[in-house]
Amino acid sequence: PPRSTLFPYTTLFRSMRCHNGGYANSPIIDPAGHGRHKLDDTGGQCVGCHMPQTTYMERHPRRDHSFTIPDPLLTRELGIPNACNRCHADKDVEWSIQAVEQWYGDRMERPSRQRARGVAAARRGETVGRDRMLGLLAGDEVPYWKAVAAGLLDPWIAEPPVQEALFGALDHPDPLVRAAAVSTLEPLVALPEGRVIEALRRRLDDPMRSVRFRAAWALRATLELESLAGRELRYVLDFNADQPGGQAQKGAFALARNQPLTALEHYGKAVRWDPFSAGLHNELA
């Protein structure tokens, strides 16, 4: 029967799911052979390698739910932390690379490694990163990674192939992808030709509110405020108005609507509430 991945195993494991049962076609894993650690050791637990713990805000330990595969080579190449050295703090990354290569060999040259390299290249603004993000967007990756790719294409938004890829993503079945495409296309709203505006207007009637909100914000300068998307946007702006960042957002909204005096009022309030924020002072200036 399926068993929780929160504990080490003494039998073959086939669940591949933490909280509510297993997948019938999951691959069978021999815990000892797979993890290469003693089953009563931290390294013998699935969470030890695949859900390493990080303490946030100096007080809140949380396990990583991205379920990554420890890859010390990416630590050396890109500075990405790996679970091996988080546990074996007395060893260097070369020691971890050697162990992983000895245990798993060519199996480590997996798609997730190539994807990480592509994401890093895109963040550095390299052309190869653009090409790999276009490949992610066009490929069969899970929707989450397609949304990541759409968001990382922002530096190349002026290029026609990138625009075409994002226009296509506006009709993707998953709302994560549609929302990311809307946000990345937003800077093109100011262009004289109205193709982007028309494309984003169609998303104002999207069945998912998160997509409607992104489209409403992108089109805030001319948005019909009594429409469904307009009412939702105004609700969010008012909901966050008790925070400095919310006042700054209301200022940006007023400025886009050609209401500079109202914008100054909101930006001024944001600065009064958070006088040490350089970003808020910049927006007010």
C-alpha cells in the first residue's frame, strides 16, 4: 500500500505522493539503492534530499515543495543550492559532484538540468536563454514552466517571434500561462498599432479571475471601470489601500488614468507611511 514520503522506508516504495495515496503507474523505487543512505538516517528520507528545509525570516522553517533533484554540478555552474552540501556542510561541492556522478552517472544529465541552465541564461539576458524559453513555451513542459518561460521573455518583447509566441500563449488552456503572457505583453500596450490591446481585451472576459486582473491592470488607462474586470481591479486596489505599497499602486493607477493630482496624493501618503522606502520616494518624484 502507498506510504507517506515523510518517513524512511524498509520496503519498496511506489506511491510518489505525500498526502493522499499514490499513483498506480509510479515507478518502483528501492529506497536503499535509490538514496544511497542508511534508511534510519536523514539521507534515507525522501524529504531529506527532495524537500530540504530552509528557515525563513530567521524563525520559520519550511520544506521546499518544488521536489527538486539534488544536482551539485548546478551549484558549481550557477550557484544553485543542493541538498547534499546543505546536509554535509563539512564537504565541498566537488565532493558532492563526485559522489553523485559515481552513483547516478548519465542519469543526472536530465531535462531539469538543461531547463535550469536555460532559465539562468534567460535571467542573464543571453540570446540562448531567449531561445530556450521559446522552446519551453512551445514544448510539452508542464504549464508551470511554460508560465515561467513566458515571464522570462520580457527582455525580448520587441522581437516579433517572441510576440507571436506570447500571443499564442494567451489562449493556452492553463490560466498560469495566460496570466504570464498578459503581464509580459503589457509594455506593448503603448504601441500605436492596436493588436496587443485587442488581444488583451479578450482576456478581460477570461473565466479565471487572476487572468482578468492581469489584463485589467495592463489596460488600466482605458479600462471600463464598471465592467467585471474593472470592478475586480478596483476592489483589489481598495483592499490593499491600507498598506504603503497599495497606495503606490493606486498612484500608478491614477497616473495611468491621467489624474496626476490624485496620483500625487496616493504617492505622498505611501511615503508618509513608509518614509524609509527609496522606491516610494522615487515614484513620488
